[in-house]
Amino acid sequence: MVSVSLCMIVKNEEDVLVRCLESAADLVEEIVIVDTGSTDSTREIAARFTGQVYDFPWRDDFAAARNESFARASMDYCLWLDADDVLLEADREAFLKLKETLDPAVNVVMAPYHVGFDGSGRVTFSYYRERLIKNRAGMRWEGAVHETVASAGRIVYGDFAVTHRKTRPSDPDRNLRIYEAQLAAGRELDPRQRFYYGRELYYHRRWEDALAVFRQFLAEGRGWLENNLDACCHCAYCLEALDRPDEALEALFRTFSYDRPRAETCCEIGRWFFQRERYGQAIYWYAMALACPRDDRRGGFVSPDCYGYLPCIQLCVCHSRLGDLKRAELYNELAAACKPDDPSVIHNRAWFQSLREE
């Protein structure tokens, strides 16, 4: 069985660190924690789980801090977690099973990262991340923000997921501040970093700036496929915010020049037509979303609702607006199969029942 070092970087995580370490400590042979300047009880909490707690001066570079944690690891593989991550019981069992069967020739294990949830705890947003990285195999973290490992060699996909459970907001300006400091210092952003810089501008509602960055990113033609698709969608979001709806629709259609339709994009196009009460066209695109195969392992951002619940509930509304109540009720029940306790589903059922009683 392979051995694993849990490698973490932390700063002022006293509210979540115990929860994280209790979910992972007995799964690994070693815990390495690099503290980047905590002023609360983070270091004392970490010391309860490991004797390997190290200081590392923060220099606005997440990759540098993560590389420091990996450099201190001595086991076969490095597992990284953030302090507000947790391994749920089913994922703990899957992780142990993976350790028992993992071929030591594997360099990287990819695993789902669950980061968005609905009110019932169902996953609404996820993507695969490199989660177990072979130690001393020459792979390093890259990128001051939204850092990643440049994976090499044999890659496999694990069945365990990591669940991201934030308890408080992080500094909303930190990432943008780091990017703009790099640009001010004359550093050129690589394609991945330029893509995420555009997203940070978008989050800060700097629509024109974000649009310019995304368009430059796409024009350079050096981006990863999944980032290209997402950049097109964010161009659309910026254009809608700038009251340029026709251009927004064109940006969504541009995704089809990169790859086959994705349910997420089809739902966005359906929403565009729905908002303009063009229900027949909205129906076409929501139905297209239902026909799109879901493939989480492609590595891009995945919104599971777009492959079932969302198009079904929207098809219910569209058919209702067009007077086809029988088909509308059918789609409501299909939405219920995805989310039986959803308030919209329950409301629609009551409404359909009231119509039958009239």
C-alpha cells in the first residue's frame, strides 16, 4: 500500500482546521502544515495533530507556499487540502480503498472537488482537481493565485471527493490585488492566469475590463479547451451586464466552435430566450441540455443541475406559458425525480392539482 503525506498551507483557520484534520488525519502516514502567518490558535491546533508545523513568510504566492509544504513531505504521495475542506465518510472509505490498490507507477490521482451546494446539501458545482501527487517526481505548483500542478506521467481518476465547506467569507479582493500587483511589476500572465484574472475582474463587476481580458485570452489561442468555453460564457455575462444582449448570445454560440454543446451553455442560451418570452426557442435549448452527455472527467466546471433539474423545471414553465399543461406537468415530475423536495416542484404540483379541482 502506498504512503501519503497530507500537505496543507494555513493562515488563521482556527474555526475549521479541527474539522478538516479529524476527517483526514487517520487516512495518511504524515501531516505537514505550513503556516503563512496565523495570529489566532491555528498553530496550536495543528500541533495537536502533527509535529511538523512550519513557518513560511507569505509573499502573495500560493504556489510557493504549496511547494514548501510538498518539499517537507517524505511519503510516496502528497495529498493537499485546504483548511475548509473535509472528507465525508463515504469519501474516506473510497480514499482508503484507493490507497490499498493504487499502482505506484501512477503520478497523479484526479478527484472531484465539490464546492457548491443547494439547500439540501446536493452538489451544484464541482470539478476535478489533481489531489494525490507522486512525491519527488518533478511536479511543482505553478501560479501565484488559482495555483495548479503541471501534471505529468500516468494519471488516473479516483472515486473519492473532497468537499469544500466554507464557514466565513475570505478576503474578496485578495486575488485581484495579487494579479494587479504582478501586472504592475511587469510580469506577464500565462494563459491560465490571464483567464482567472478575467474572472476576478468579473467578480468585481468590472465588466469592460473583464471582457477585454477574456477576449485577449481567446484571441491568443493558447488556452485550455475548458477555459476557452468558460471564457466565452463570461464574455456573455459581461455583455449582458453592459446591456449588449445580442453580442452576449453570440458569445454563447461561440462555445460551439471549440467543442460539442455542454448542458451548462445550452441552459444559458435557453435562459436568454426565456427572458425574452421566446418560449419555443427556449424549449429547444433546454431540451438540448437534457440531451448533452455529462462528463465530469473532462476537467471543466460542472453544474449538475444543468443535466437534469434545471432544464426540466424550465421546460415545465415554458410549456405552461404556451398552454401545454400536460407536457408542463410531465417535466415538473422529471424535475422532481432530481429534487423531490424542491420548493418550485412542490409549488407546481399544488398548482396543477388546483387546476384539476376547478
